Amino acid sequence: MRERVPVPTQDDVKVEESEVEPPWKAVERARDGVVTRGARSWRVNIAAGAKVALQARYVIKLPSGKVLVGGNRRV
């Protein structure tokens, strides 16, 4: 399973990954050879008819002077 996390273009914006179950790994190149920044991959074995939950959370930290596209949603 592949996923992608946001990749900030500004040095003062940070993305912190947390609570990833099961653990994933950063992927430098996809199968087609294209570089995808922020790509992550889970490799899990699933028995026929079984279900597996994959969970990942991340936090985006912005300086107080930054504004989100569409308006500042800080409360």
C-alpha cells in the first residue's frame, strides 16, 4: 500500500509523522521510476478474506504569521 504525506516548500513549515501502525518506510522511487516526494509504503501480508487496518497520522506546524490557503483556520 502506498501513501503520500505533505512535503512543505518553505523551511519554516514542518510536517511531523506520528502514530503509524504498522510502521511504514519512505519510498524514494515508485515502480515506474518516478520520484515522488513524501511517498511512504506499507508492506503487509493479508490472508484471504482477512482485513488489516493501516493508520498514519501527521501534524503540520505553521509559524503564527502564516495563513492557510482559503483563510486562517486557527482558533
